[in-house]
Amino acid sequence: MIINGVSKSHAMTGWRIGYAVGDKALIKAMTNVASHSTSNPASVSQYAAIAAYTGPQDTVETMRQAFEKRLNQVYDRLVSLPGVSCVKPQGAFYLFPNFKKVADACGFDNVSDWARALLKEEKVAVIPGAGFGAPDHIRLSYATSLEKFESALDRIEHFIKKHSK
């Protein structure tokens, strides 16, 4: 079974276009479930995915290199923040650092509360890891400009320093 999509490979997050290749009976069963639990993708999204897969692929490598450069520039800065630990991703544009020690040091009951306060005070949106089954983590996307990500890290660092006991 192969399941894939254009979200990451072609920077088409939110388009919700993917595919599956596998045994005919399994694909049929998947189709039956999906037809009753999801809506169909818009035709423009389907045509965009076809163009992404059949068009020139040089931009995919350019994009991959840009994300790798961004990751390499922000990862060290992120893990240098007091209490932050993070496994360096191998193929995503998200970081999933553990912020448990940070939340504790800042006097919050949990990472989700810490993330809500960060948004309110510093206007930095992070996704609490509780929704991914990892309540001690946050998800950060570096699918933005390096300048914006650096600014977010500046604000996160300021927030940590302001609240640390």
C-alpha cells in the first residue's frame, strides 16, 4: 500500500489531495469509507495536483533546499532556548519540540496553557501537541519566511525570560 499526497511534496497544504495505490479490494473498502466521511475535493484542486505531478519538478528541489536551509538556521536557535528539546526533523516543515520544562519553569500547569498565554501576550501562534497525543510538545511550522520565524523565536524567548521563575 502506498499513500501520498501533494501537501508536503508540492507545498499544497490545505488542498487535501492525495492518493492511494494498493490491492483493489482494499482500495474499494477505503473508497466506500471515504465517500461517507469526507467531502470530495474541488475540481480546481484536482487539476492543480495533476499539474504539480506532471509539470516541471525543478521547483520541488528548489523548495526542498529552501526548507532545509530554513530548518538549519532556526533549529539550533530553538534548541538553545532554556528547557527546550527537539528531534531535528528529516522530512517535514514542522518542528515538534518538547516545552514541558519551559511551561513548568514559567509557572504554567501544562504546555497548552503556556501556548495560550504565548498567543495572548506575544501574538505567536503555536499548536499544542495535545491534539497529536503529545501534550508536552508544541508544533511549529517553518513554512514561512526566515524573518517571520526569527521574529517568532525572539518573542518566544522574550516570553520565556519574562515568565521564568
